[in-house]
Amino acid sequence: MSQKIWIVLAGIVALSAGAFVAVVKPFQPSTPTPEYFQYFPEPRNLADISLVDQTNTSVDNTVFNGRWSLLFLGYTYCPDICPTTMASLGRVYPELKKIGSDNAVQVVFVSVDPNRDSPERLASYVEYFNPEFVALTGEHAQLFPFVRSLGLMYAIAESTDSPNYLVDHSASVVVIDPKGRALGRFKPKYTPGELAVSDSIQIIKDLPLIIGNYKNN
């Protein structure tokens, strides 16, 4: 019998005797997986922006740097989803601020109706829910690519000549990490006969896990 065959046989015997058994442990996340939050397959880099906030100050993507951002898309004339979601975020905001992290949590409202939502109107709108909230808007040429990079959408299906035109828009709340990347979203909770909005209780439950997993990866 050749030397090579003897080497193979010796290896088989050794393995069967447990001499070279390697124990491979399955991956265990450092913190539990969020129950409601939907991660994107990969973090999304956001389109470059040049917008204005509610103080009429020009802002770019650095508005997201060094903070956890909960971003919601809408407009101040929205009759239902926007005020409901903003009020819900306002109620849980004190708890969001208590989440243990090196980076503070901020709520960002992006208006996709610059025709009616002036900085002054945005200031009054977000102050009603919480004066610490950030409101942004700008020209559609800036908003369209930015909204797409968030994995969201909006559309104005009727003439803006009407004072009461409606804007269709996504109702998800997007989570942006301290590097300014969109990690995923909380999608609206659909219940028959009720308004489909993102559930703030789900956000309170999952955001600490999102931050914990981020810190440990």
C-alpha cells in the first residue's frame, strides 16, 4: 500500500477518534433581532441634498451625522397620516431620548410639498408636536432623488392650482444611522378599518435593539 493511502487512512482514524474535531458554533447576535423593523439588504447611501430647515437655514447631508434619525415623509396639509404619525412620535420622543447610545436620537420631518410648506409654516407645524423636531424641505429636483434613496416615494396626482390638492406619499418611518445611511424602515401597521400608520410602540421596542446591534457589529 502506498504512503499516500496510509496517510488518508490515518486521517480517517484520527477524525473518527475525535482527535481533530473542530466545534463550529452558530452565529449568535449580540442583541435580539428587532421584531418589527425591516432592514434593507444593505445600508443605503443617501442622495446629496441641499434643503432648508424650519429656520430657513440651508442644510446638507451633515444634518444626519452623529445622530440616529427617525425620518418621516409628508406635508403639513396632510389630513390624517402625517399628524397622526407626528403626534405619535411626539408622545414617545422623551423615551427615545433615553435610549442608551453615544449618539442622540432626532426626529426629522421632510415635507414634499414645497409649494405650500414654507419654512415658517414648517416651524409652526413641528413645534406643535415637539419644538426639538427637525423639518426640511426644498425643490422637487432635490427631493425626488433623496426620497428614492430612502426607499420611499411621493407623487402629486392633481393640479397644484387647487388650494386643497393632496400628495400621495410613503407612510414608513426610516431609520438613518450616525453615518448618514438609511438602515431600514418601520412600515405602517395595517388594521382593517383603521388608519395605516407606523406604530410608535413598535419603534420604542425595536430601536434600542437596532442601536445595540449596530454598536456590536
